[in-house]
Amino acid sequence: MGFSEAVRSVFSNYANFRGRASRPEFWWFALFALIAQFMLGLLDSIVVGPILGLSPLSGHGARPLGALFSLAIFVPSLAVGARRLHDTGRSAGWMLIWLIPMIGWLIFFFLAARPTEPVTNQYGPPPLRQPDPYR
């Protein structure tokens, strides 16, 4: 699964918390979100900041484009995270581990990096994908 295919898949399953998401689908979407937030942050600093009377790249002021993008991808991010945990045989309740400062994120990333369970589990059959070269 490539970058654009993964992003399309996540947005086509916008609020689908059922089923499973492959490792590439989750990580490509995470990369997309990171790059988009960076680019929108620059755009906010260079274009929106001066419109609001702030000096460019000052690091102060509103970030409306980044905030709107964060709102737009909030539900799909939760959904792909839940489906990724399902793929490793865990319930979506494991996402609450994020609430533990710092260590919670590390544990979640460790769980998301786990290989796909190759057999059908209680969340459904494995996602259709090409063989994982990182196994």
C-alpha cells in the first residue's frame, strides 16, 4: 500500500471504527498528517500571521489553517488508530493509553508498530495487502 492509497483508504473509512487497518495504512496516514501540519504551520506563519499584524515566523498568534486541519482529521485519526489496534488483536480501548503522559504515546506507537496478525481475529480477517517487507 502506497502513500496516496493509504490516505485515500483512511478518508474513505472516515468514521469506520470496525475492521482492521494494515501497518502501512496507519503509518502512511501518520506521515501525511505530520507533513500537512508542518506545511500548514508554515503557511499560517508566513501568510496568515502578517494579515493579523504579526511578524512572519514569529511563533505567536493564531494558527487557523492548522487548527481546521486538525479538526478535519481528528475522527479519521481515531478511526485508523482503532482499526490498527484491532489488526494487532487489541481493542480500541487501548487508545486511552495516550492519557498517560509521555510513556502512553510510546506504548501506543509500540503497539501500532506490531505486525499484523495473519489470521482472522475477533475484529475480522486480515486487511488485503501486499506482503510486509519489514516482517
